[in-house]
Amino acid sequence: MIRRTLSKPLLLLVLVLAAFAMPAAPGMSSAEAVEADTCGLEQVRGVKVTAVVDFDHRGLDYSKVTSVMDIEIPASWKHAADLLLDPRASEYRQALRCLLGKGLEDNPLDFDERRPKPLTVDSDGKKVAVHYEAVVTVLWLGGFQVGPWSLEAGPDVWTVRLEPPKSLRQVPWGNVEVQTGGPRAWSVTPESATGKDGTVLKWQNKKPDKFTVTFRPPAAQQWDAKAVSPEHPWEAVGLDSGSSAAVYVLDGVLLLLAGRKLRQGLARRPADDEKKALGVLRSWALLSTGLGLLVYMGDNVLDFLQSIFLRSHLHDAVFYLFSLLFLGAALCVFGKLPKSLLVIPCSVVVVVAGIWAGSWLAPFAVVAAVSLFCTGAIFSVRRALRMIGGSLPSWLVVSLPITLSGFTVLWTYLVFRSYWDRISWLADTRWSAYTDKLLWHFDIWWWDFPRRVLPALWDTASLALLALVPLGVLHVCRAERKDGSSFTPTASERSFLVIVFALVVPSAGGIYFGVNGYFVSVLLGLLSAWVLLSWGRRRAVLARPVIGNRPLGQVISMADRSGLLRMVRRYRDLQNSLHHPSSGSPGETTADREAIERDIDQMDRFLPEGVRLIDVAFACGPMTTWWENARRCAVIACFVGIPGTGLMYWHDMVAGHAWEATIGYPDGFVKIIRDILGWQVTWVGAAFFMGALWRSLPGRYGPTKAFYVAIVFSIPVCAHRLLGELSGHDVRATIAIISAFAAVVTFTGLVMDAQTFTSERRYWPSRAGLIMYVYQMRFASVGFLVGQLLTLATSIWATSRHGDPGGPNPTP
């Protein structure tokens, strides 16, 4: 038998190849093996590790997962001194990669987690303590990595598992803890040593080997995550899809209904300008519905088509880009952009489509696309303002789109810098793949830009036009232009105002099981506004019947306004003389008193029972027509509401963790504009409603009328608070919202009352004296105003001190 033997060189070659082919350790990549070999932690005694993961569900729309990890290492470890270096130093990052097992060269980026607090390192010369906190928000179903934990958020159950780094697998961990945030665990591996109610599970002094907990999250947060997960059927009706698209369908239907009511109220063939205005309202209702469906349901249609044909990320990016360009072009057409300038948007479309493929030109392309959209929005706003009798200066029309688009893109670039620093916090800048990955992610960032900013841009533009277009139509079609005896809006105009109030004024609502809660606000706003008007028709001062069973307001509207104010002043002088008689003989005093009483009775003779002459002046308001009252009230609220807007901006965008979400998204700048614009539109819209119906609302004084309008506003807000509490969703600062609204409309009502007696200003040394004169017979109104001031101050203090949990934290 002949036995073949390997030569020594061949045997050596086989052994070397086998060594390279053999994995370094089960489950380890080559990069992880290299990092583990250079760490040297296994040679150090006295390493202590604790890890806690905490789930927070209640009161949030999306579950938040917080990981806290503490590592204590003897100072004798060879990389201990490197942990005290600058976080950008390569040695510092290598030391952390050794400890955490993250940021290795084959997988250098950490996409999921964010770190609200910087990782801290403390050393006393004997040991080094590392404190590491990480947070992730479960915005969708799928896998997440946070600290040493991995989470698999499934459609039914969630599984959290400890995945310790290689360098710490042989070290007994002093404490490992899982807090499920309310739900009891379904399964635990291995069995926990201690716990509480099945929601807090602890292991102590054990080697980290397959610590796994499975539980079912609360239904609210589970369905919220399903609603934004593309692979789940519920996504079709979720916040980013069907339910938000239905908002624009509802708006469009109600605007068409409001236009029809207004047309029927004309009781005659519409004039040319009225027909044109009604056509503008109809065009905007249909256009906003179609564009809203494109923004929120276009991607669903695209996904369906791509499920049949080839799916590509390139197709998604091109679709969103052309959607943004199409919206801009549509708004330019609606805004009646001059024909000589129509060549500009056409050129922008062609140029952007042509240069989009060049990565370094992408920022310039998106500047052009956003400029086109802003140009269309500004021209549309100018068209609506011209219907009301206003306009925008030419320099603003030209400069504003360029400024807004420039700041939007600049904000997006700064967000990318922050995003890249977050995901590459452990990557070594000396690696050959570092620059390639940076450039690749920079390209992807701009490819995704249209998708990220499109909804915010459209929501902002439609918000302004939803308020301006209907008011422009009402200005053209109101009955008082043809009928001077129309002292208050007609029945059809009241219906129109109620619909616009319900669309513009109530808060947007919350998220309930992934569905937009806007419908609750609109329906309750319609119902409560109708109830208020029905009650006002019976209780309003000017609705009381007088001569010939005609409303008091119709009779008063035919009188001279200056004469009415002179009578009111005479009436008040008589009241003062009656309550403060002059000194003299008893007979003279009695005769004077009887004469004064006869004069007062003479003035009150033609007024309904319980109505005084001063009440009539307050009920008429400062202007001669209801439209002028509405405009004056809206202008007052625009300025009075600025502090309220500041309060709500602080609450929505800054307080608590809200600022982290604001600066963490590419559309943060647009959302800031939308938030400020939204609250200003709320104050102005409510004030316009109050001013237009000033003569039909219950209450004798402005603050009292404001009180009833505030109640109407508060009903949807309180309903959302109740639904949020019952479902466990995010609950907005109900007290702050209601207090800010009540304070704004109360101040507005106060100023309206004071301006009613502007002609009396010359008799008083200060405005405060005039206000006291106005309310000299009703100190309760002043007390109510002071109460509103105290409530608003308390809300500001509470909001600034305690903050707000904010919305979902950024996980781009």
C-alpha cells in the first residue's frame, strides 16, 4: 500500500488557508474579531456592567424605548485613558467600539438610536465609569437597535433581546432590567430572578446570555406603528395616507356646500363678479381635494403599480420630485401667474428634471423646485387677498419665494450634518469607506428631500388658502353690498361662516390608532357653532322685536350712528346724575331727580324690555356694517394674538423634547412656519367669526361674546383630551390651548368695546380711563378679563417650567 504524504511547504500553505477561512468566533464578523482582539478587556479584572431598557407608551402616540447602560472599568485597561479624549478623536472612538461592539468597519453607522444626553466618562484614577443613554421611537413595525438591546416590533407582539458586545460577554453583569411600561410579559428567557407585576424583570450577576422578553404593546401605540408601516394593510388609512387625504376631501365637500348655500342666499341671478368669485371657490375646493389626494395617496398608487412592475428607489424619488413640481405649477395657474411669467415654472420643471441626476447639483435642483412651489402659493394668496380688497407688494411676491426656499434647503443641509454626526458617532474618519458612505448618504438625503418636505409644504399653503379664499368669496357675495338694511349676516351667510369657522378655527386634533382625528374637530365645531347661533338668535340684544315686530338691529341700522353715540353719552350723564345727586334743598333735589327719571324713561320707551340704550351701542360694535366689524375684529386679533402664538409655538416646537423633533427633520423649518401661521389663522379666523356675528351673538359686552366663542372652541379641544385619555394617546396641553384662545378673543372683545366709544377718547386722559368708563356699569366684565390674564400667565409658567413630552422623536 502506497501512502501519499504532503510536502512540508504544501502542508504549511493548507494550514495558513484554513486559518484565514476559519471564523474567529461563532457569530462574529472579521471586523468584530479584529476589534475584540485589540480590546484586551478579557485580561482586566473588576469590570462591572448594568443595563436597563424602559418602554414608555402611555400618553404618547408612538412608544419610546430608553436604554441606560453603565460600565465601570479599572484604570489599568490599556484604552482607559483614550476614553477621556475628544469624542472626535480616533482613539476615543476605537475605545468605545471595544466597549460597545458598535461602529465596526463593516457596519460603521448607527441608524436607529439617538442620544438625548452625551455619553459621559468619569475617572478617579482607579476606575473609569461610562454612562451611555440611547433612545429610539417605534414609529413603525420592524427591527430597532438601541444600546445593547435589539427590538423586533411585530404586528402582534414585540420582542426585546439583550445583545452584549463581544468584549463584555464573559463578564457577569451586575443588573439587567427590562421595564415593559405597563403590559405584562408573555415570555421571559431565562426566568428572571426578581420582578414586579410582570412588567419589571431583573437578572443580577449573570453572564449576558439570551436575555429575551416578549410582550404585547398597548393597542393605541401598536396601531399607530401599523399605520405608518408600508407592509401593513392599515397603512392605507393611516396618518400619512388615507385619513389625511380624507381631510382634504372633507374640506372640499364642505367648501362646495358652503358655496352652494351662499349662491342660494342671493335670491337672484349672480352678478358677474359674484359668479366669478363663486367659481374661484369651486375651483379651489376641487383643486385642494385633488392635490391633497396626490400628496397623501400618490405613494400608495405608486406602490401598487410597482408591485406589478419593477420596484426602484429611483422611481420613488422621481415621483415625489414631479409631485412637488406639479403642485407648484398648479398653484401658479390658480394664482393667475401672468402669462409672460408662465415660462419660468415651465423652465424650472425642465431644468430640474434635467439636472436631478447630477448628485452635486441636487441641492440647486430642490431650491428651484421649492421656489416654484412657494411662488405658486404666494400668487394664490395674493389672488385671494385681492378679492377681499388687499394685496401683496411686488417686492414681497418676488423675494419671499426665494427666501423661503433658500432657508428650507439650508435647514435641510444643517439637519443632514447633525444626522450624519449622529449615525457616524463611532466611525473612524480614517477608514477608506468613510468618505464613500458620507457621499452616498448625502446623495440619498437629497433624493429623499421632496418626499420629506412635500406634506409640510402643502399643508402650510392649503392652510392659508383655506381661510383666505372663502372670505374673499364672502366679501364679494355678501348681501349688504346690495341691501343697506342688512345689519347682520343673512341665513345663508351665517351658514357659510359656520362652515368656514369649523374648517379653520378648531384645533387639528390628535391621532387615534393611527388615524387623523381632524374629523372630530370639524363635526363638533359645526355642531357647537350652530348651537351658539341658534341661542344667539333668541338672546342677542339686536334680535329683540320692536316697532312693527322688526328686529331692533334693523331699526337701529337706519339711524345715524353719531347721533346714537351722543344719545348714549347723554344717557350715561343722566345715570351719573341720578346716582350722584348735587347738593341743594330737598325740594330741588326731588324735582331734579324726577326730571332725570323722565328723560331716562323717554330714551328707554322705544327699546325692548330689559334693553338699555348703552346695550344697543355695545351690540352694534365699532363699525357701521357687520363686514367692517368682522375685518376690524380680525385685524385686532392678528396683533393681540402674537403673545398667544408665541406661547403655543413654545409648547409645540420647543418645550420638552419637541425641539429635538423640530431640528431632527428636514421639514422642520416649514413646520415652524406652519405652526406660527396655524395659530395666527386660528385667532384671526375666530375673531372674524365673532366680529361678523357681533350683532347676533348672545351677551351684552365684547368679553362676554368672546366667552361664548371660547366655549365653542373648547368643545373639540376637550373632546380630543377625553379621547386621548381613554385611548392612551398623546394629550395636548388642553389648558394652555384654551387659555390662550380665551385670552386672545377676550382682549379682542375688550378692544372692540373700547373702539365703539372712540369718539369719547378726548374726554379721558388715558385709555385706561376710557375702558373704566366703558365698563363703569359692569365691573364683572373687567373681573372676567383679569381672570383670563391670570389663567394665561399660569399656563405660560406651567408650559415653560414643565415643558411637554413632545411628538415622536426623530429617527430619520
